[in-house]
Amino acid sequence: MRDLSQLPKAHLHLHFTGSMRVSTLAELAGEAGVRLPPALLDGDPLRVPPNERGWHKFQRLYDAARARVRTEETMRRIVAEAAADDAAEGSGRLELQVDPTSYAPFVGGITPALEIVLDEARAASVATGVEVAVIVASSRMRHPYEARTLARLAARYAGDGPGDVVGFGLSNDERRGETAEFAPAFAIARRAGLASVPHGGELLGPVHIDDVFSHLAPDRLGHGVRSAEDPRLLERLVAAGVALEVCPASNVSLGVYAKPAQVPLRTLVDAGATVALGADDPLLFGSRLTAQYESARHAHGFIDAELADLARGSIRASRASAATKTRLLAAVAAWLTSSPA
């Protein structure tokens, strides 16, 4: 079998705080004299049921980690380390998702917060060879008017290269907020040429996915695995060219599926869906990008040619330039013709 860490790929579903290394979080907490919940530092993947109490525990831990991100230096470090970790796993393109409102109070506002991330994304791209672009995401827990503000901010920095904003997302608990109320924000983003990349179809099923599909016109759907429960809906997504950012470790950690083999990856691929595997929040789920491909190999029986197809899907679904896509696709072909280990 070929080394999956050498398989060129694009990473399209990774959250800013959730990308943090455990060692980095421990160091930040130590410097601040803060005691973190042991679950953030014990090295074991988070496991919670997909109910209100389970999500509350996940959110509490995520907020505890995010509370340690209070300086420009720390924000830059997170971006740089995320790029370095992706480079070590064969990623040639990273589209890192961030909600700048979470860090704005410590760096002078949402504009400086976003500019810090974008500036470091450019620097990290040079340092690692991984093209790092950014997705600005609003939260379902906040008022839809705030989403419009973020969409306008994202539009100011739109592009397709390193250090550009390439998409607009909607994250947090899928069970919160009215999807339709966020449609004006996504319309602002689309007019600026940004990809529509909302979350949907992990904690909630086909009805919720249909709601997101109808109101937010996604180019990519964060997760989307529950579309496998409705073949007609899945067929509509495939026909519309909506890529699915599937994060197996997240699905298992949040109790959507009991074990990796139950994630409907094969069903989605067999239906013709474009699938881009992502790590989501490695800090909590204890599993980075290559591990998602290993799950496809060992839990679902994907052979190297099929794994290469997954990598191609991630590259094509990215907002990278045509030249970058051509280069990465050629590298995938070279990986597939190399000798297995």
C-alpha cells in the first residue's frame, strides 16, 4: 500500500481553533496559569452522544481552548502550525475556516482579526509550500445580521490564492437558528464570488440538508453524510455538483455513527458524490487529515486508486487556481504510479 501521507490532497474542512496542536494548547494554558479540562490534554479523542448534552460538552471544551487564543502571536502560530501539519500529510491546499468575531476583542476588531489570519496564511504558504486560503464562517448561535457583517468583510478580501478569502460558511450546532434567515448573508458572499460552504447533515438528517440546499445554495456542504439516508436528496446534490466535506473522525466522536465503518462513505462515492475528506477539529477528535484517508482504506476497503480519486475530488472541489489544481492533480497521478511501500 502506498504512503497516504504522501498522497497530494486538498484539505477543505478544518477549523481554526480546532486545528491547534495539543502541545500548543498546553503551553498557552501553562503560560497563563490556567487549568484546562483534562479531556483537552489527555490525548484521547472526544466521544459524546449527538444530543444536547453531548454537544454542550463538545462546545464547552472548544470554548475552553478558544479562550486561550488572545494575542496576534498566538493566532499566527495556529495558522503556521496548521500549515506545517498539513504539509507533513501531503496537503497542497488548505482552506482554513475561521470566525473572526471570536478573537476580535483581543486584537482590535473583526477586521484586524481576519487580516492577521490572512497575512499569516500568506507567510505559511511560502514557508511550507501548502497554499493556505481562508473561509470566513458565521455561527448559527449568533444573529443573522452578524452573518451579513461577516459576509461583507469576507467579500473585501475575496480571491483564490494564498492569503485570500475563498468562501463563506455557517457553523456551530445545526439545530440552532433558522437557516433561511442566513440566506441574505450568503447572497452577499456569492456576489463577491465566494464559495458557499455551510455546515449541514451531520447532527441532523435529510430534511435539514434540504433546507440548507434550498436556502444557502451550497457549492460544498460541511459534512453532508446524512444525505445517504435519502437517495433522492443525494441524487439532487450530485446533480447540482455539491461536494461533501466528509469528516469521519468527527462523525464518530460526536456519536453520529458508532464506529468508522458505519460512516456512509462508500454509499456517497457510489452515488457519484464528490467527497473531500477533512479532519474538522483534530484538537478534540485526535485525528488529522491522513487518518481520514486511512479510515477510508481500512474501514471501507478503498484501494489506492479509489483513495487517489478522493484526493482528486478534494482538489477539484477547492477554490484553488486552475494552475494549482493542474499541478496537484498531476502529483496525484504520480503518486498512483509510484511503487507501493
